[in-house]
Amino acid sequence: MLTTQSPEFHQFLRERDIFLAREREDERRAIDPDPPAHAVLADGAWRGERCFIIGGGPSLDGFEFERLRGKGRTIVINKGFARVMFADILFFMDHPSFYSWVKRGLGGPELARAWREFKGLKVFLNIKGRRADDAVHVRSLGRVGLSPSLRRGLFHGSNCGVGALGLAVCLGADPVYLLGYDLRHEGKKTHWHGGYGRYQPPDVLAAYRHELEQMAGFIWRRGRPRVFNLNPRSALRAFPFGKIEEVLHEN
């Protein structure tokens, strides 16, 4: 007999709560974000163009980002945009550690000023239905996969590096070059731009790496684009390595 004190009843409640949580998440993802990124960014808009994605890894500490200007399309992730103001796209996800920093002034007046003055497109991957009023939005499709279309949305893993790569794929960029996709620390340094005041433990970085390895598998099966990791010291070994000096000297 099922009673409110029985283990079976409590198991039923747990399963019900999980089911309802998934339904709520599906409902949030079903909402077409407004304004939608696909209204201003067409699938294939960067077809055949080179694209640099600038991650947050400490290998970029001291890198002269001006060297990338005019060398191809550029997507910069999170706080790094303040040093790469010429980027085509600033990409960030539905997580308070970046957007709240900027909008509440917690990153300081220079970061807030850079946000106002940034001329590229701010693209917000809307996971939980929150608002980013001064950005275009992309629908979340979940953690694992490779989307064929911005109109449909993006898969994003648990870090912006996955979502930004998926964005470059939808835009048709080829080849794509990854910078700052370290997935490892340099001593105690976690980000080239100072990070967000917390140290990412090794198991978190290992999870990020696994998500990008899954992404590499999807891209390999799709057959394009060519993706190169420009940090030979990176713990991410799923993409072939390239040398930044050689890439920047290519015509």
C-alpha cells in the first residue's frame, strides 16, 4: 500500500519533481527569444571566412590582440571584449557572473564604459529565460549537439567556449581558430583577463574539455569547418594544433 511515509511515495515525489523541472526547462527553451539573433545574423553569413574565437585561458596573458584586426572575423567571449573592442561578436551565456558584473557596475567603470562603446554585436545565449536588454538572443538547445541553424538555437555545454564554436559553425566560418581554449591553469591563474574571483577546480576544467571533445566529434562527422587550436600547450587535444605566427602571416 502506498502511503505518504513509504519510500515508494517519496521516490514518486522525486521523479515528479524531476519531470516538472524538465517540463519548465523545455517551456523556457521553446520561447523564441526577443530580439532573436537570427534576425540580424543569417546562417552562413561568414561562409568561407576565417574566424578567431577568443577564450579566457591564461595562455593569452600579454597577447597583442590588435594583431588579429583585419585577419578575419572575431568572436570574443565574456569579459575579454574590453580588450578586443574591434571584435565582430561578443558572446556570453545566461549566467550572472558576467552580465550582472557589467550591468551592476561590479566590474568597474572601465568595463561598463567598454560595454557601452562596444560596436560589435552582443549575442546572448538565453538558457533560463532571463533578459539581456541590450543584446540579441539565441535559444538554448541543451548541452550536447551541433545546431545547423541560429534560428533553431545553439547547444552550449556548460561553458561559453562550446556555444561560441557552435555559433561560428552556424555562420559558416571556415577555418575556425581557437585562442585561449586552454582547459588548464598556468600556476594559479585561471583567466588572462583576471577571471571572476574564483578558482576553477580541475574537475570543472575536465568537464569543459569533455564537452569540447564531444563538439569535435560532431564537427568531424559533419565534415566542416576546419577547426584549429592555436595553443599547443592546451589540454584540449581534440582539434589539430596550429601556430599563431603562421596563421597571421597567411594571405
